[in-house]
Amino acid sequence: MRRRGLLALALSFAGTGFLQRAFAQPLRPASIAELRDLVIAKLKTKPGVSGVVPVKRQPAVIQAQIGGARSTINVTNLFAQLNAYPDRETSETIETFIRPLVQQSPKPVDTGSIVPVLRTTAYVGSLRNTGVRTIDRFFAGDLSILYMVDGPDSMSPVSGADIGLAPANVHGIALANLEKWLGKMGADDRKLFVHYSVDGNEMLAPSLLLLDGFWQRIAPRFRGDVLIALPRRDQLFIFDASDPQAEAAARRLIAVTWNDTFNLLSGKLYRRRNGRIAVVEGGPAAGNSSRGSKARPDMLLERNR
């Protein structure tokens, strides 16, 4: 098994040292169809769930009756997640995937759980096309800030109607909630770049860019302009823009991860100069930045653990 994307990145930049973590490899489903069957078996044990069947000629898709409504469930991202994080136990990961799907009634939104996440502007638009009343604002390039409820197993878009707040008031609340995660920030310094993560909530890694406290923390490491790569929703890479190798290496990193097709965020390269973040123009594009930007009904709950 390999940790997709990051392992490929490691081999491209620094041999096998980037992911020097020793762990026992848990048993993994050999195919997406095998994973689908495991999910079906788990769904059949849940109260209020019936009529669980695989969809013919679509090995990743399941149909089920949940709480009186017909639901379509796609396990493509779950299969990629298991491959990307080989230290996670399969049964627990499936349980985490299923839990929000079978929740019979939505819980009231706690404003303390609202966080800002970066998503493509195209993805936000596709959410709206499905009828979701998002709260969002433009960030830079192909990215917007989308405000989401950070649940124990998943994230879901929040609207003003959910919380009784004007959209203009949500940003400050969400940033304050995000600030609490800054103490969980991890940094893997590979000299050419630093990979930043958030322990226990990987999907908040790109959101660190929104915090003044993040930039203050990394200032001793990066004293001038930086290049920013956000190829995946759980990845944040910072390069020293003064390094003559930085731009080519960053674009190669994005291309490697983009080809992995898992949890894609942005294929663009960004630069932060004088506190402002913008796209670095020129250079080869990493595929189509709209890939993975469509929001399917079964993906409105994003796994975050």
C-alpha cells in the first residue's frame, strides 16, 4: 500500500524520507466493488435503513432507503481515502463515512462549529445549482471561502437560515473557530518546501492561509514572498519564492498530486506578496482546475476525519 499523492511527491523530491512513519498496514479492500460490499453490509445493520442494493454496472454506487427517502451513495472518495491514509482502520473509516448519512434528523447548528474552508468557485456554484444556499466569499484565483459546519465525521455547507446570522457576521465567527486549531498545526520541513497539516482535522490545512497567526508562526522560516500549492483539500505546501528552484518544484508537486485525482482542490500556483495572495501566471497548467469541482448530491457531506 502507498499513501497516494504524498508518497509520489516524496519519491519526486526526497526519496522515501518524506513519509518516514512506521505502522502496520491494515487489511484493505482490494477493489472499489469489494469496498462497496463492505459498506452495504454496514448499512444493513443501521436502523431506519432498508432496500440497500448495489447499482448495476456502477461498482462504486449504492442505493438505499434511508429515513423514508431514496438515497444514492458513492464510495469512490472513500476508496481513495483508504488508499491515501493507510494507517486508518477500514471498519472505523466506513463507520465514519456512514454515520452522517443515516442520521435521521439534522441537529441544530452550533455557531462554535462553523469554519471557513477553501473550495473552488466552480464547486460553490455547483452547490448552489443543487439548491444549497451557501455562505461564501471570493478568496483568490479559482478559490472561494465556503463556510461549513465542522461535525465529528463530516463537513456540510451552512446557510444563514441555518444559524440565524447575517452572512456578513459569519466570517469573524468562523475565523475565531479556526484559530482554535492553530495549536494542532504540524509542519514537515523538507528544505525546498514545508508541508503544513492540522492534526485531527486534515481538511482545515488550506484554511490556515486565512489566519494572521499562521503567517506570524511561519515568519521565521519564510521571511519574504512565498509560493503556495493547494493541490488537495487536505494539503498546504509553502515554498520560499526566492529559491530559484521553487516555482518549477511547486508546479511539479501540483502535477503529481493532480494526477492522483483524489480530493482535488486547485491546480493553480499562488504567491503571497506583501500580505496579498494571487495566482502566479504562466507555467504549465496542472490539468483542468474544474476537475472534482462538481458537487453531487451524495457528496454534500464531506468527510473530514
